[in-house]
Amino acid sequence: MRFRPCIDLHGGRVKQIVGSTLRDGSDPATNFDTDKRAAEYARLYRDDGLMGGHVIMLGAGNEAAAREALESFPGGLQVGGGIDASNAESWLEAGAAAVIVTSTIFVDGRLDRDCLGSLADQVGRDRLVLDLSCREESGQYVAMTNRWQTLTDVTIDAATLGELSQYCCEFLIHAIDKEGQITGIDAQLLAIVSEAAPGQITYAGGVSSPSDLETILRVGKGRVDFSVGSALDLFGGTGLLYRDLVRDWAAS
């Protein structure tokens, strides 16, 4: 279990937003907004040896900031948001360790396995991460696309993760309804992904305190990494200290 840092970009700026409020045509609720450049965070993660963090572009206007971050920590960060077959290789050339994809492999909410297979062939399975951010619907966790606005036909369970692991090296799974809430993790989702874990999984959403980290370690059986957003002091939070995470969770 490792700490995987993040850089969330919205409107070209580093922010922490409430995931459930991310909608077309309106500004999301924001917990944190800074003038500090994405590249500064990337250099911090580089200097502390935190490999495998992710840069997420939430909408348009974030490409320049994302590229600056990758240039500051080449090979150390994954990048996601608007990644498809037309630009995936250019992001890898820009310094991304891997590209993170969601919406591009879905058509009208249905998983396009041919598209996914082609993308995996194009960039290599070892450089492709699938974002299966999800919310609970009728007792099941269902992947969402289009900035978490579109329900898909993919449920998060052992069978799904086992099948999709043939295309990717990792999964990034956000508990959407916990994102930005700072109210604790979704232990039920965590239990599902830890039992299914065919490969590397990073969980994000609601991490708010050291006790949440202990729950992730216990329920995740040490096999699930984690990311922290709004609760982290780097992003204006008070629940968790960045230096503590570097000390205790920088390596498995």
C-alpha cells in the first residue's frame, strides 16, 4: 500500500473540487484553489520520490499546466482527462509514465472493447491505466464517464476487473460521491476492489484521516494504494499531513 499523490487541474489551475458537483455548464463546488503551479507540485513529488501519482485534467484548458507538470517529473506521473488514440502517444512523449483513460473507450455509455483493445495495442498495456470512477446504483457500483455525468454498462466487480486487466497495468477508482466530501472512505467499494484486485489499484475518494488509511490497509489487505485530495494540508486540508504520508506510506 502506497501513497499516490495527485494534481487535479480545472481551468488551468490546481484545485480540489467536490466530484458530485462537476457538471457541464456550471462551476463545481471548490474546496481549494491556488496560484501555485502544477509544476511546483510535480517537483515536490519528484524530490520526495513519489512515483505513480496522477495528473487529472478536469475539462478543457488544462493541457499546458499538465505538460509543465510532466516536464518537471518525467516518468513519474500518469496523466488523464481527454486522452484518446489521437493524443495518447504525445502525452507519453511529453513525459507521462502512463495515460489514464475512461470516456474514450465508451460509446453512449457502453464499453467499446475494440476501441480499448486498439488503444492498449497502440500505447502498450504497461502504459495504460483505466479510470473506473464509480457511484452506487441499485446496490451495484457502476462506472461513470463524461466527467462523471454519464452512467455506463460497466459494474465494478471481480469479473469486470479480471477481464479488463488484460488491457491495462492499473486501475484508478474514485468513489465519486465521496470525492471532495472529506467524510471518510467508501469501505464497501474498497472491499470489492481489494477482493477482485487482479493488478494494481489506486483508490480515491473521501480519505480524511489516519484512521481511513488504517481502514484502507486492513480492508484492502495491503494491496490497494490510495490518493488524498481535500483533506491533505498541501491542498488546504487539516486531516492529513503530506510529510506524514511521505514518511509512512511512500513505499509498500
